[in-house]
Amino acid sequence: MSLATLRRQTLSPDAMLGRQGEEAAYWYLRQRGLILVERNYRPEGSHEEIDLIGWDGDTLVFVEVKTRGPDPTRLPEAAVDREKERHLIAAARDYRRRAHRLSSAVRFDIVSVLATPTGMKIEHFRDAFRESAVPERKS
């Protein structure tokens, strides 16, 4: 049995739902023309990750996917608060530096996924927040 198979078998129900939501978001965005180039990007030494990275024309797009079950206490996109935005921006800066894409236009999107009895309900929030709108944390 491979390590990947073992990891999939030991995921909690919430983690499995999250993976299913990311997969649904991946195909949703591809069908709408985004060229996705990276999944689950994690900067070295960080516990944060960017769920999906892709290109929409000349714009580099960083996507956070949030998935909830059929009766959430709050909508999935509400889980992306200022702190989460800061982490995503820092990870995006790391990716851009490593990929030598510092001069590329950038966009931050959120994909909200609700798992319902009839399937995944997906809502795409383009340009959900801007890098300049979230101040960098002072070290």
C-alpha cells in the first residue's frame, strides 16, 4: 500500500469533504478556462498552503477553496478572514519569487463549495481580496 493511499484512508470526514471540494473546484475552474498549474502549494517551512494556482490570461490567480456540508453554520467563503488572507498573500509572494513571476499581474479568488444531497454547489468569487488591502504583519 502506498503512502498516498494510507493518507487518504486516514483522513477525517471533514478533510475528505475538503478534498472533494478542492477537486470539484479544480474542474469547475478548468471548465471556465483557467489553466491550473499547481495544487496545494506550500512554502518551505510553512503550514499554510494555496489550494490552487493558475493562469487566467496574463493574470496569475491564487485560489482558496472552502468547502462545507449541506447545513453550514456560516457560508464557506466567510472562513477566509484577514488572518487567512495574510497567510495566502505571504504564500503567494513566496510562489511568485520562486517561479520568477514577480512582475505578473496577480488575483486572489475564493471558491465556495457546498456539498448538498444533489451535488456540489460552487460559487466563484473573483478578485475576492487584494494584496494591497491586507497590510503585512510586522516581524
